[in-house]
Amino acid sequence: MPQFDCAIALRRELHNIAEPSGEEVLTEAYIVDFLRRNGIAVEHSIAGHGVVGLIDSGREGPVVMLRADMDAIVYHDPDHPEQMVAEHTCGHDAHIACLLAAGLALKNSVDCGRVKLVFQPSQENLLGALAMIDAGVLDDVDYALSSHVMPIQDLPFGIFSPSVHHNAAATVKVTVHGVQAHAAYEHLGINPVEAAAHLISGTGLMKLNAQKCWSIKATRISGEPGSSATIARHVEVTFDVQTEDDATMDELLHKLRNIVDGTARIFGTHIDLSIKNHCPAYDYDPEFESLISDTIIELFGEAALGPHCACGGEDFHFYKKARPTLRCAYFGIGAACEPGLHTRGMHFDESILPQAARLLTRITQKLLSAKN
């Protein structure tokens, strides 16, 4: 597996240039330089900082899109709280590295068709896939494949999941309007903090089908700055919403709107609701999933084949929504990510990356085999 060992060094270099969604300038330049130096045709500055490497066998056949996300997570700098810093705590540096290593292996090893090495920006804000679709990246694609390093809670080290079942996910912002008054004369105002608390409590009483997996939780709350002796004029609450399928998401959001409307009537105020980010649930091709399972066993043995596992939202699934005939799949990499994704200081065992790149390569070779 020496040809895939470069994935480790690539990941280390990419880790040091982590950038936020929509600002992947150095990451784009790194990818473009690597592909060009290795003789792979490149299109760049797509949908902002997206990159596509093109491998054409010169023979008729399917088009396979291999997709890696590029952006990092943003945090407050602990030494300078007024500043924000980006850190690869979701493993996107690993995904890029695996795709670059696979691209090298695929450059002269596909029987027919074409490969698109798609490096997608802005995954974390769920805007990147839609922008790449608008740019035409998906127009001629038959297969779409992606992968993700998984937290140790979901997948032990060295195990590969043939299918990561992502939730439908949404970020919902609710602005509760109040009427300002002196806190000692609260009867003259409307307290948006109390209304927001009522609203949050109401979401905890929401009832949906117990056979379905779903969750809604308030993750941020902020209000108008000012004196603690003054009732604020507004409070903003941000909810993270996750459901196992799109129908359950529709039902949950409908019930949330009812709770918002009811809270507004009770407090005699106005509440605005907006969905800031939303992505659909997974929709995979069963034969494609089976091919991945067979390939895991072929390369690493039956002991390396793990179960299907669940995860949060992923904008990868916009590709299927935009092109219903697309055959999609998404595998999980048992990299032992600890203590968990999106946690500062997240680390994992990078020795799995050459295996992941090899798996990505072999799956693609099978899809583009002249025997198919």
C-alpha cells in the first residue's frame, strides 16, 4: 500500500492551513498545485473556492464523482477571545488527503469513463453542494461517492461502515420581540426572555412518531445588550433540528411553527421564525452500497466490515435531490476520532488514511471497469 502512504503527509500539511467555510483560499491553492504537479487536469475557483480534478480514460463509460469537503470549524481564539480561528475538527483535511492520494492512483488505472475529483467548499454551513450544483459540476455525473472519518463512539478503529445514514438537518432561528420597560414595572412591558423560555419548554413537549429518530434542542440564545434592570426588546434563540427522514423534518417544523404561534398569542407579542440552513436526509443506491461492502471485505477481510452507522446532517445529499437518477453512496472510516467531531483538539489515528484512499480507489475502479 505504499502508493497511498502520501495521504498521511498530505493531511498533516492541510491541517495547518485550516480555513472557514467560504474562505478556503489556501486550501484551494494547495489542491490545485498538487493536482497540476501530478498531471491531473484541474478546474478551480468553482462556486467560490471549489476544485475539480478531471481523469478521462478516453473511452466511453460512466462518470464517477468522488467528493471531499474542504472547510474547517470556527472557534473563538482562547488567547484572543475577540478573534476567531479555524480548526479541522471534523476531519475534512483527512478527506482531502484521501481523495488526492486516490486521484494519483486512478490517474492511469481506470478502464473506461471519467472520474471527477470534486473538492467542495462550504460544507459546514450547508451551502457548498448547492453552489457546486449551480456551477454545473453535477450535470454529467452517474455516480457520486463520499466518505467521512467517524468518531470512536460510532465506529472502532480499522472498521469501515458501508453506509453512513445522515439525518435531515436544519438550523432554525427564532426572534422573540418584547416591549421594553423598567424591570420593576414589568407589567408595562413584554418580557421576551420569558417568552423564549416558554417556547424552549414547549419544544420539549413536542410529540412525533416514537418509531422515528428525531431531536430538537436550543443551542444558542442571545438578547439585546443593556441594563439588567431593563426588559430587552428582543431575544434570539437558535435551534438545531435533526430527523431521520425528510417527512419527519416537515412534520417537526410544522409543529415548531405551531408552538411559535401559540407562544406569541400567550404573550401578546410577535415572533419571527426562519430556517437558516437545511439539508435533506440520505438516499443511497442499494447496489452501490453492496459494492462498497464487497470491496471492504475484498481489501481488508470480513472483520473490517462494520455496520451502517448514523450521523448528523450532510449537504452531500443535495446532489441526489438535484439529480434524482444519480446513484449515491457514502462510507464511514473507523479513524477513532476523539473526543468527538467538532470538539476542539479532536484527534484521530491517521494510519487509517492509506487504507481509506485505497478503498476509495478500488471502488472507483470497479465502477469504471470495462467488465461492467
